[in-house]
Amino acid sequence: MTGDPARQERLRELNLGLVFRQVLAAEGPVSRTELAAATGLTRPTITRIVEELIAGRLVAETGATPDGRAGRPRVGLTLSRTGPAGLGLDIRTDGLAACVVDLAGTVRHLAFAPLADADAPAVLDRLALMATEAVAAAKAEGLSVVTATLAVPGPVDGGIVRTAPALGWRGVDAGALLRERIEGLATAVDNEANLAARAELHASRSVPEHFVYVSGGLDIGAGLIIGGRLMRGSHGWGGELGHVTVDPEGKPCRCGSRGCLQTYASLAAILGDEPVPADLTADAAVLAWADAGRPETLAALDAAASALGVALSGTLNLLDIDTVLLGGSFALLSSWLVSGVEAELAQRVLSAAWAPITVRPATLGPDAAAIGAALAVVDRVSADPAAWIAANR
């Protein structure tokens, strides 16, 4: 008796996923022997599964390397540089971005365009054109783009951007607009700070399991990573740091409240009434003026750092987090922000007395959200590698 064929096929799919996720999680090439030890599967089963993963362009052999046992060679396995890839689309301070990553998270294509018109259909039209160009560039490198994710500066619920004041969007069904313009790909829309935090978590083994990623740009948002997982909240609105109140009687905010962090620490707040030169983006202008020692800019950066520290202190006290990553435009301006933020946190965070808070620029800088958006392909393929293999035979 060979058993129920349906059950056998399901077992095959489960084992295929188990082995693929082991290769995905490995910090370097992994051998078939190591896969057998890690999964408890027999060597013949591992051999068969690896052959399927290689044929499906999910895994590749790296060549023979010593395994430490009398110089016996082993053939390492790693994620394939061809096969499925993800596309990330981002709306940010300096314009629009399109990014393609492979399964290892390696950036294989990155392109930019100006944000000439914030009207949602116009923005999605331009991004769709960039997506077409990105898919073609990926195909030339042997990659097949299977997901497209849009990063937006505001809370998202079911593809609908509930509010993105910096763009003038409210209740925009960006998911539907994206699907209309990009065919043949699985599409999604998410908050840019959440996606950027995900990218930082993926990019560095040195990032702790608990951290706050703060995104500065068109708006101020935060991605909250707790125990290595993104915290979204009940409605996906978790991390709206820009609308944390730092002064109840403070400046009016576009959200309808007063004294929001956004009114003190955003790029618009730092710039004030100063016009941005035509040849510079907003963050580049602030950077140039700060480098030149312009008193008004330095004072605005000090005020921004102080307000940011006040807003973050409540988050750190509540969640017991001791690492803050400054991303987006804040990464570029971190030299003028870190000390001011640290000073406020040292004064206001209870645990800082015996466990200092780390504040540093994010590893990926302004590209983090686009990379995080593209990394959706990892979740999709790792959830069901058998489906990818079956569809691409």
C-alpha cells in the first residue's frame, strides 16, 4: 500500500517548504547533510527535494567547499540569483522609486523619478511605467517578478490609504488603482515605515529583536518590531508617530489636532518658510544648509530632535525597547539629530538609567521602504514554494 496520493502530495509540499525555509534562513551556503540534520528528513528525501528546488530556480549550488572533516568537500546550497523576484514601489520625499530584489533580498534594480503631481491616478500612472521598466530589467537578469507592493506615507487598511496628509490623499483605494495598472503580478499596499522596518530586520543580523524604526520624509511614521515581528495594531495604524502629541497647545496639524510631532520634526517643519532651491530636494537642501552652519537650519534641527525624543520616550517606556533606527530623510540628517534625541531619551525613559538607549541611522537609508516592499516576494514564495515550482515548470 502506498497510501492516499493526496496525502502524499501534501507531505511532499510540506517537506519542500521546510527545506526551502532552512536554506532561506541560513546565513551562508548550507549542505545537504546539514539540511538533513536540521529537518530530520532522510538523505534520499533531501536529495529529491533539493533537485526540485534547483529545477524550480529557487536554490542553486555554490560549488565544493571543505566541510571541516578531513578536508572532505561539500556542495553548498544557497538561494538562486535567478527565479522569483519582488518589485517595490515607493512614494517619498525625493520622488518615486522602483526596486527589484531577488530571494536573498539583494537589490537587482533601483530607479527613481520626480514626484511631479501628488494626484493619486497620476502617481500610479508614473509608478506603473516604472514597474514595466523594472520588470523588463529583471527579466534580462533571469528574474521573474511575481509581486508588486506599494509603500505609502500613511495608514493602510485593505489596500485603502485612509489618510496621507503629505500627499493630500484620504480614503484612496490605492490597491485597486495599482491592480488596474499592473497586470500579472500579486499586488499589495502597505505603510512605508512598516515596510522599511521589515527591510532593516532582513538586512542585518546585528539588528535586535526589538526596535523602533522612525521614518522621516513626507510624513513621520514608525515601524515597531517586537520579538522580531512587525506590530500593526488593531486596524493597521500602529506606528503613526507623526501624530503623537508633543505639545497639547502647540501648532495646528493637518490631521486636525494640535502639537503633533509632525508639526515640529517633519522636513516641512524644519524648512519653515525657506524655499527649496530648484536643483535640490528638501532633504538635500536641509543637509546643505546644515553643513554650511546656517543658524536657522541648525536651530530647526535641534527643535526637531528634541520633539522626536519627547515623542519616542513614551513609546520606549510603554514597550521597553532600547534601540531606535532613524530612517528616510532622518538617516541623512542623523548627524544633527542623534545627540538631541538621545538627550531627551536619557532624561525621560526610565530604563535609560541602567540600560542606555541606542539611537543610530538605519542601515538602508532612504531606500529601506522600497526594498521592504520588494521583499514581499520572500513571504509569498516561502509560504508555498511548491506552487511556484508547479506554475513555472
